[in-house]
Amino acid sequence: ETGVTQTPRHLVMGMTNKKSLKCEQHLGHNAMYWYKQSAKKPLELMFVYNFKEQTENNSVPSRFSPECPNSSHLFLHLHTLQPEDSALYLCASSQDFSGTGELFFGEGSRLTVL
Amino acid sequence: LAKTTQPISMDSYEGQEVNITCSHNNIATNDYITWYQQFPSQGPRFIIQGYKTKVTNEVASLFIPADRKSSTLSLPRVSLSDTAVYYCLVGDMNTGFQKLVFGTGTRLLVSP
């Protein structure tokens, strides 16, 4: 138990569906992140939020839409995805952008796009 | 950004000590070295972090030579449950985690 909870753990969706991934952290952290991990590829940083403000968007397609209503919750809204978007989506949090440098990851949401 | 180079894979047996070396030739003065462990279908987990010399915790040791151009993660007496991917990251913790890059890591396989 890392203190970062992701739901759902598994999701199958068609290319025309709209779904959302949810992340909640119980650590009192101020920064939250979305990463994508495709098969046999390194983790790719997608979005970064610090104190609810988005500070990083690594050229992610608009079919991925993040939302951070407060420092404890982070969503990734999915719309009109492609099969190549199938991956493990990981949420992480950290106290802020400085300090010990420890990222706390959730267990991920395994997404399959048909 | 300091680029890191690690072996793609390593094999070991239970009870052995495993040393995974990471090269980071262009490490900057303010950069720290951090190692993460990732099991299949789970998020990475922080193992250890250091700046120079040696750091030890209940899980591993991290050896960093004086020139800091490399670092070695040492796992004492590995067990089957240590089979995982190990990532070496180098970056300035004060300038944002978005500058930390996860590479392909080292896939460690521990056999009976």
C-alpha cells in the first residue's frame, strides 16, 4: 500500500467510448503525475500538477484530458482513443518538486483499447 | 539532463549479492541519484537515493565514487521476490520531477 489508489485497475474500451481513470492520494502531497507505460517501453511522463495547477504537458494528444480538482485527486479523461493507447497508466504523487525526491506510485490502470 | 546507462538484464541466484551499475557521465553538481524498483503491472517503488559516497538502508546500499560518474546499487542476499526491473534516475530534485527520465531499466531475474 503506497497511499496512492487508482481505479479502475483494468479497463477495456472501444475507440468511440468515453471513460475516466481516477487517482487518489492519502499522503498529503501537493504534486501529482500521470505516466504512461507501454509494453517494453520506458515510463513516459504525461502530465504534472502542482498545487492543482498543471505545470507540464508532454505533447500528449488531446484525446487525453487531465483534471485535478484538488491536491488529493487526479483524473484522466479518455475520449476517442486508439489501439496504440493501450498501456498501463500510472499515477504518482510527491510532496512537492523538491526534497527527498521520492515519487509514490499507484498500482496503475491497465487500459485496453479495442 | 544527465543520461543514464544500465545493463538491460542481469541474472542471479537466491542468496547472492547483486550489484547493478549505472553510468551517468554528465551528471551535474546539483544532481542526485535515485533508484526505483518495479514489479510487473505495478508502479515503481523508491529504493534509495544518494549524492555521494555510500548510502545504506534496510533494503539496499548505494555506492557512488568520488567523480559521481557512475553509481552501483547493491542488493544483499537476493530472493526470488527481488525479480523486478530496477531504474536509475539522475536529476536535480529542486527543479522539478518533470526533468527526471525513466530509462529502460535493468531487468533482474533471480532463480532458485
